[in-house]
Amino acid sequence: MMRRLSRVVTAAAGALAIALSLVSCAGAAEKTVDHTAESVVLTPGEALIVDFGEVNATVGQEWSITEEPDAAVLAPGEKRSTYLGEPGETGAPSELSYRFAPAGEGTTVIEFEFLFRGSVPEDPDDRKTAKIEVTVK
């Protein structure tokens, strides 16, 4: 009887450990800001998502990182794009964001620039930049 109870307790403890590890992986904290934000404060361990909204890469629209953050504060940006068109459809826009994983505490700056067909637009009215100061504390 005691041996059976020990096995049940061991199995339950193992299942709990697995469940807790899955929750901690899935529950990674993230803060999303619009690319027009000038600054943001993160808590240690919190990732930053910079949202650019709809961008149509099929016509040559793109946002590029021109200054990566200090690697001691945030990891390099990971580009994320979600296609908004129907499967098999071409020409639809995508939702664009960049994710920066946490690295440590401090303050850093991230800069972005809008590109059209791989270049800065010639018309000054079409030129766009974004600069975000990020503080992790």
C-alpha cells in the first residue's frame, strides 16, 4: 500500500513539474508598443514587441532596423510578419513587428527606417523613421 502511494505521489510531482515548466515557457512576458512610441520601460525578463501595423512588402514597403539595441539590454530584433491575404492570394499586406528578447537591465535605443523598394523614398514627405528609447529596470 505504501509503495503504491509513493508511486502516485512521484507521478503527480512529475506531472506538476512538467506543467509548471510549460506554463513558464508559454507565459513569457512581452510588452507591445507602436513604432511611434518615443520610449518604453520594461521589467527585467520582459520582451519588447515593436508594432508597425500593415505593411505591403509585395509593393516594396518595408521597415528596417538602422540601429540595433545594446546587446547587454536587448537581443537583436527578430522580424515577424503575418500575411493578411487569403491562401494563394498575392499582393495583400502583412502585419509587421519586431521582437527583442530581454538580455539585462539598462537603457538603450532602437532606430528604424521606412524603405520603399529597398531605398529611402526620394520624396521627403514619404520618409519615415522611428526611434525608441528602451529602459529595463
